[in-house]
Amino acid sequence: MNSSVGALPAAWALIAVWASPAIAQETPSPSSGQIELEVRGCPSVPTAAVRRVVGIEIGDLLLETAAGDGRDVDRLGVDRLDVDRLIIRCAGNFASVEATGISGGAPTERILRLDDFPGDTAPRALALLGVELLAARSAAVRARILRPQKSAGPPAVEIVAASSPSSSAAPAARQVRVGVAGVWRRFVGQDGPSAFGGRVQASTTAMRRGLLGGDLEFAAARKTVDSVGETTAWLISGAVTFGIFAGGSRWRTAVGLGGRIGLVRESGSSANPSQISSSTFVRPWGGPILNASLSRTLGRAAVTIGGEAGWSLSSIDEMAAGVTAIAVRGPWVAVSIGADLRR
């Protein structure tokens, strides 16, 4: 109960602009004052949540739901003809809120984008907008929603001011994602290797639009040198970035800056061991990075495509027969494709 009431001022502020034209069209109400509620085709908007908010605002004016039926009827299970109706319909990302009935005047309808109300705020916003539209038609509804305001005492300006903590607290809710991805990494300088591998990645939102991310990656590159043998570079590294993101509940884009550091193990296998020797060594590598990503959310899962550019501050060359076979140095680029789960 407390969480719903705390979110009401923010939702009132969001819908005030849409609802105000309807309030100006007040007409006398010959109806019984009772309200029938219908929610159609809205799988992402729980009907029970909408009913709870409408019930808080208008009390027993809201008719009960008959068992096995999605519409509200009276307590005897009989359709009422002397009632006003609040009908909420959904189509994709849009929701229509319509107030109609015998109170007089043409039906009043408003359209909302569900993406503008993340989490459980969509049912509250739809319900409160519906109450405003009903208040424009029904004197009984107007009297009911004004009664708590008279007993509460504080002026409207205090209600608007009270919404500030709620608004500032909403973005603080963190979204954590953990997943895996396949990666291709290329050092673009001369003799730079192309490495293929995988990574474990995680990210969390911070502040309003901040995004903190990190990963642990393992990749390998091979190169054959004619008449000499094969050289192999194994790269293990970790990265930490911080950036900004934008998007709604379905799409998210992000850009960040950070650093990557790790180890490279370079080794060779000789085609003629009796004449050409091979060796193995391990060196550190890493440097600053710039990354970007695009995510598509599918329920709790998300598909993510990422890109990365960086500059290695170390220079590591693997030699074969006096020439450079693999060089881990200078600029690099990387592309990853993976899947994440939201927590």
C-alpha cells in the first residue's frame, strides 16, 4: 500500500497535461455514479494493479468483478445500464484509455506510450488518467476524489513538491546484466594477429544514465610461417569501462571509456626441430579503450552487439627465422556478439 501511494504524485504529474482538457468539459451526471472497468489486450498491464489504484481513488464507486468474467458488474452479477465505463485497450507499445457511459457527452479518450512508464508505473499511470477522464464526466467521481484532499489539508503545491524525492529516487533503481559473448580481436598494425575467443561480461546502471561494465576475455591467434613452423598467441585480459546509456525497455545503446589489461603467451612449434628451435614466453599487454554496444531486450534476456577500439601500450613481437611472425602492439579493434540476463 505504501509503495503505491508514494508513486501516485509522480504519476499525477505525468498525466496532468493529457487529462486537463477533459476536466474542462465537465457535464452533469445523470448516472448512478458507479464505474465499470475493462482492461483488454494488455498482457503487460496487470488488471488487478489497475483496479487497486482506481479503487484507492474512487472507493466503492468501482463495481466488483464477476467470477470468470473480465468485466466489472454489480454484486448480483448483472450488467448495469446506469454506469459509466472506463475501458483500457492495448496495441503493441500503446494504450488507449477511454471514459464513456450515460453521464453525457462524447466518449473521452487519451493515448499513452507504455515505454514511458517502466516497471510497475504503467498500471498506476493508466488508472490515474482514467480517473481524471471519469471525473470530467461524473459528479460522483469528482466528489469522491476531492473528499480525501479536503480531509488531508495540505495544498496542491505541497503535493507537487512531495513528488521530487519520488522522481529522484526512481532512476536510482539499478539494473544488473550478466552474460557471455563470442569475440573477434584484431591488432591492425603490421603482423598483428586476428584472435578469436569468448568472454564473460557484466554491467550495472549507475546514477541516472551511467553504465559501469566489465569483462574477462580469453582468445587465441595462430599463424603459419612457411618452412619454419607455427606460432601461437594466447591472450587473456580483463576490462573495466564507465559510460552513458540511452534507450527504453526494449532497446539500449551505450558508449564508454576504460582500460584493458592482461597477459599474452606466445609460443612456437618448429617444422624442423633439429635445425630450428622454438620457445615460449609470457608478457603483459593492455591500454585504454573506447567501446560501444547495442542491446535488444527480450523479457529477462538481452542480445548485445559490441564494438571496441584500443591502443596497446606494450610492444610484443614473436620472431620466426629472424622475421616478426606475430606482433601484439599498437591499435586494435574488437567485435563481440552475446546474450545477457537481467537480474
